[in-house]
Amino acid sequence: MLQDRPYMRDAYERRGTSVLTWIISAMIAVFIIQMIGRVSFLSLNMDGAFGFSWEGLREGHVWTLLTYGFVHSTDNLLQVVGYVLVIYFIGRELLPMLGSRRFLTFYGAALVVGAACWAAVHWRQPVVLVGASAAVSALVILYACFYPNREMTLLLFFVLPVNVKPKYVAYAMLGIDLFGLVFYELLNNPSPLGAAHSAHLGGMLAGWVYYRYVHDSDWSFGSARADVELPRWMKRKASAKAVQQPAAYSVNMSGRGNLRAEVDRILDKINSDGFGSLSADEKRILDEARDLIGKR
């Protein structure tokens, strides 16, 4: 793991609160507010204000495309607990790979895609969508794409531990939600497997699309240039002239202060964009810092 490397330990300044903590804290805080409204005389219509529905979207409640993922049914405490556990345990594995910015963007995109798929099925019905199931499904699928054969332990019914590979969990989720969509949700029948199969499938789609087409792409918008092939007569003139090579990337490593400053910059980049965004030179610098710290 990246956290086990020497240059990621206490020798450097600790980072701020992760986006994973903020997401889980927001879910718990909203659920507590919902419970307070339920047991008191306060009239808190959280579902109407923050839940997603076609009627709300037509009235301009665009924020509900994201906020519905933080509102849950107060009748099912175990569901909320399950969502929090999945987000924590899977999120902490994905966060170092994606970085804070990508993780937050991915989480929000999964909620939006889940809401869009759900709306395509329920556009004629006066119902409201709440719950983080679309984002949770996206995280599980993305984890299964990265680590299909890594064994994970699931607590069946929160009691019985079961070892299973993530790819089988993904297949089971996909099969259950496809079955529920076709035989229950599309027919407008109450499903014993859950009520938002279309939203779950939308989240799974978001997770797969991110892994397949987005993860390895460059997010530095505006820096890429279009490749234009020069005509032959210009190529001959260009080849006749001496071409000045661009200076190679280098960092002054003459002192430990310079090395530490560069490592801090690289760690900030990992925290923002993930470990996969590092160049070969930056990875080499981290290896040099590891070796230097290991000699202490």
C-alpha cells in the first residue's frame, strides 16, 4: 500500500480531512436531522426538499440530482449503516488511486447517472428517490474492476463473515438489479429486493465507464495541443536546421530542504489527482526520498 512507504509516514506534515470523511459525515448528519424531525414536533420535509423527483426537477430543483444521495429512509437504519460501511472500506482503497478531486467527481457523477436512469423509468410517477445506493453501487463496481480477484470479507446479515472475490459480488449485484428492473420496477410492482434497481444500474454503469474510458485519461484541460502533420517541403527545411532539444525535467536535490519541498509537492499531487498521475521523474524522486529516509 502507498501509506506503508517511508515517505508517506509521520516525517511529513499530515494532510487535511479527506473527502471520504466529509461524505460520510454529511450522510450521518442528515440522517440525525431526519430522526430528530421524526421523533419531535418539527416538520422537516427532507425528502421533498432534497430528494430527487421529476416534479422537483421541472420546478428547477437541480441540486436534488446530488442531494438525494444524502437523504435516507428513517425506517431502515441498517441500510444507512451498510452504506456507510461500504463507502468507508471501499472508498479508502480507491481514494489513493483516484485522488480527492477525482473521487469526489466520480461520486457525484454516479449519483447523477443513477438519478437519470431512475427518472427514465419513473418519469410518469409522482415518486421521490432517496439514498446513496447509486454511488455505493458505482464504488463496488469500480473496486471490482480494479481488483477482481482480491478476496474480501463480507459480513452476511452483519454477523456471518464470508470471503468472496469482488468480481462475484459485482456479478451478483448486476443480476439482482437486472431481475428487479425487468420483473418489478418496469411493471410498477413493489420489489422485495429494493425499490430503485434502475438507480443501482445507473451507478454500476458510471463505475464501469469510469474504469474503462476515464481513469487513464488526462484531466489537465487546455494543456493538450492538436497534432498537425507538416507538409513535406516544410519537413525538409526543418530537418536541415539544428533542432534544439527541450531541457529535461530536473530538480535541485543538493540539499534535504529541496528534496523535502519537492516530495511535499508530489504528495500534494497524489492527494489531488491520485498516484497514477505521477510522471516517471516524480516516481523516481519518491524512490530517492524513500532510500534517503531508510538510511537514517
